[in-house]
Amino acid sequence: MPSLGRNNKKKTQKGRHAARKSASSARAAGRLKNKNGKGRSSRAGVGGYWRRRWTDFRVRLDESRKMALFVGLSLLTIASYIAWATGVFVWAGQKIDQGTERALIAGGFSIQQVQVEGRNKTDLEALKAALGVERGSSILHYDTDMARERVEKLDWVSAAQVIRFLPNTIHVVIVERSPIAIWQLQKQLHLIDRSGTVVGEASGDAYLRLPLVVGPGAAKDAAKIFDLMDQYPELKSQIDAYVRIGERRWNLRLKSGMDIQLPAEREDRALAKLVAYDEEHHLLTQAIEVIDMRLPDRIYLKLVDDKAAKIWPPGTET
């Protein structure tokens, strides 16, 4: 009996020990499982949640910034338009410019004198008006380009320069036109330059030596006929007036009263032929009223006694 009791006691102790061991093993296994599985998932879930929250916050922040930028630009555009429409910009610019001008004048940068170089025929009062200089005004605010354009519109002025000499001088250089002829149009006499520009009225005896061109269109074509006549100085010296006919051809009125009718084209060929005939027949000293050279292959003569003659080129059968 005693032996049986001890055995049962030992079995009972072994069973308790096994039970405790089994429970301990279960708890260890549970901790290991949580560590390797469920625990990691739980922590990962918490981190993902906050990352999503942070991403959503950044997206909303970016959208807010864009909206604020859009609103700010819209307000700035509206304010700029209102300022422009109401003249605020112009007013502010004028105030700044006026302040700058006063500061420059106070610093000695004001117009005190005007120097003019090259003026002979240009009217002085007209030149002053074109320059538009106000004594004591800011020299840096004076528009030299606009002044030059106004001066170059004066009759006698071909070209001009308007220069600032700091701190207080405006210097003007004028190149005046040179008249080459007197242009008679509708009983009015005008001086013209090579371009045909009228530079003034032909009054007095100072311009009597200039050749006379007559009729509409004569002014703009005068330089061409003058250059052509330079090749025939003896004939040129006998010319009293160049008469433009129909704005397309010339009549040469000689001092003797003779008229030489040139063609509309190839005046050079006609003049060469005329000079050759004059050397052979002395036409320019004959009692001839009109020499008609408008046709290329013959010359018609109208004599002073109202008779007519026809000269054929050498070698032509009559």
C-alpha cells in the first residue's frame, strides 16, 4: 500500500509538471507567433495609416497653394486693369518724371544756350519754332530726335543734327539745300534743288544765273536734262529755258527764240544727231523757228518765214 501511494504521488507530480510545461510552451509559441506574424502586421498597419494621412495632407496643401496662387494672380490682374483704366499708372509715371526733372534742373542740367551751325538761308524764327527749346528746362528731357525731324521739314534744310552738350547746351548742325534751277509754274517762280524739292521763292537778282525750267513735272526731271546737256556745253550755253511738255518730254528754248523739240525717249541720241547736223549745216544760226526731232529717222524744220523743210538722214532716198 505504501508503495502504491508513492507511485500515485509521483504520477500526479509528473502530470502537473507536464501541464505546466505544456502551458509554458503554449505561451512561448503564442509570443513567437505574435512576434513573427500578427504583431508585425499590427505595426505595419499603424505605419501605413499615418503615411496615408501624411500623403492626404500634402495633396490638400498643394491644392491650397495652387488655389491661393490663382486667387492672388486674379486679384493682381484686376487691380492692374483698374489702375490702368483709371490712369493711376500714368499719374504715377508723371509724378516720378516731374520729380526727376526738378532734380536734374536743380543739379545744373538745364538748357541755357543753343548753338546753330550751317544756317544761311533758313529762316531763324522758323528754326526756333522747329527746335521748340525752352530755356531752363531739363536738357535730358529734351527730345533731340523729334527736334531733328521738325528741323528737316523746313524748306532750306536738307539734313540736320541736334546734339546735347552737357550740362546745358543744345548744338544744331544744318546742311542746307543748294538750288540748281528756277522753276516756273503758273507764273510763280520757285527755287528747286536736285531732287526737285522747292527750297524757297526765287526773288531778287541773286538767282538770275540759274537755268529756268517751265511747266508741270519740270522740277523733278530737271537734274536729268541738266546732266545730259553737260555733254554739249556749246549748245547748253545757248539755252534760255527748258520747257516740260505733258510731263513726258522737253522743248529747248534757245536765246535766239528757236525751239528744239526733243523726243520722249532717247534724248541723248537726238541731241547727238542735232549737234552733228549743226556742224554740217549750221542749223542753230539759220532763220529757223522750230527744229522738230521727235521722230527717230528724220528732222523737221519750221522756218521763220513759216515755210517748212525736212532733213533726211544721210543715205536716205527722197
